[in-house]
Amino acid sequence: MLYTNYAEYNLDTLTLTNKKQTSDDRLLQSRLGEEGRIPRHIAVIMDGNGRWAKSRGNIRLFGHKAGVDSVRDITEACAQLGVEYLTLYAFSTENWGRPMDEVTGLMQLLVQSLRNETRKLNDNDIRLLTIGQLERFPESCQRELREAIDLTRDNKRMNLCLALSYSGRWDITQAVRKLAVQVKQGKINPEDISDDLITSELVTADIPDPDLIIRTSGEFRISNFLLWQLAYSELYITNTYWPDFRRNELYEAIRSYQKRERRFGKTSEQVST
């Protein structure tokens, strides 16, 4: 069924499915773990929802809704692989500039998804975190987020972090402002400001920097995402739109990561010793 405007689109139209893990998939994951190190932290720029929907003659929100299935599959796969942190770029500060009906639809989708998925996250021992300017969201969204975070706060298996109303420049700016206040109050001196001190004031202070960042839809940019934190992250770009991105593509991204030598500015000889 095709949708050409938001008024006729029902958020309940798409049925989200929960698929059981197959024995073949367990074997693939086992081999992946044997081939090399699994990234501790994977970050994803989930791009291409709108283009995916338009290529099918539907409105952009149709693609955002379809993308929820990818979120579930990738979250489940990462937890099964032993990934400790999965950060998803779900809504940037720039996204507020999109047409109001699309933004409203996205807010409704966020609320619905949290209601549908929070208990599943809790049952699977996955902790939900958020980063960004959450105060800009409608109260209904904020309430659902608070409830989901509270319900899952003691979970240990994996941390799922949603970047909502987030931008890297905003993150660095708010950190610098905090440090400026501390300088003004005489708590620190300007020469005390270091990389570690700036890191401690970012909204990701308690989250390790991403080892691997994945961007779907083939765009070669990081779109104001985790600008400070991505300094030494490995990049993986795929032409696949987010609604079509599933665990097999995730495995390919991890295989690519495992083949790389992470030198962090050092030489190969230094890393190998």
C-alpha cells in the first residue's frame, strides 16, 4: 500500500516482527568471534530511511517506521556478539529543521517504539541510555524515555545509547562552557584544561569512544556526530539504506574492522611490540 501524505499514514500499519536466531546465524557469530576482536563500542549513523521510502513511492515516515526493524535486528545481533555499547544516531539537532509533519511523525514513532520495545530490552538485560538535548522533545517523549531508562538502568548485558537531538558541535560547546565556568570560579586554571578534562565534560563521559562507526546509504560524511569521540574510530560505509541493513551487513562491517591495524598515531612496529 502506498502513502503520499502524512495524514493518511497510520503508525500501526507496519507489523514489526521478532525472529528467532537460527543455528546458521549462531555459527556465523561464533566464526566472527574466532576471526578477530569484536568492537567494544559500535556507533551507527542510520541514514537512508527517506530515500528508501521514496524509491517505493511512499512518504519518508514509511522508511523511518521500516527502519525500526533494523534497529531491533542490529541491537539483538550486537548483544549476541558481546558488543558492550551500541550508539544509534536517531535524531540530530539539524533534524528539527525538517517539515513539521515529518518531525511530528518521528516523535510519535519514538513514543510508540519505546512502548513496544522497552520491556524486550529489559528481558534481554539491555540498558537504555540517551545523549542529546532531550529537553527539546515533547513531554510525552521525555516521559517515555525516563520510564525506559529507569526500567533498564540495572541491566548489564549491553548498553544501547540513543543520540536524540544530538550534535557533536553542541556536545563540545556545552563541555567548553562548563570548563569556562570552572575557570571563572577559580576551580581550575586555563592551563589545566586537557583532552581528558574536556572528555570528562562531554555527554559521553561514561561511555568509551567508538571502535567502529558504520554509516548506511553511501554518504561519506559523519554529519556532526560524535566529533570529538570519533578521532580514532574505524569507518565503514555501505550503500545499503538503513531499512535494508541487517545483521549480515553488520558482520561484514565487523570483518572489515578486524582486518585493520589500529595504530592510534603510532607505527606498525610500535603497535606490534
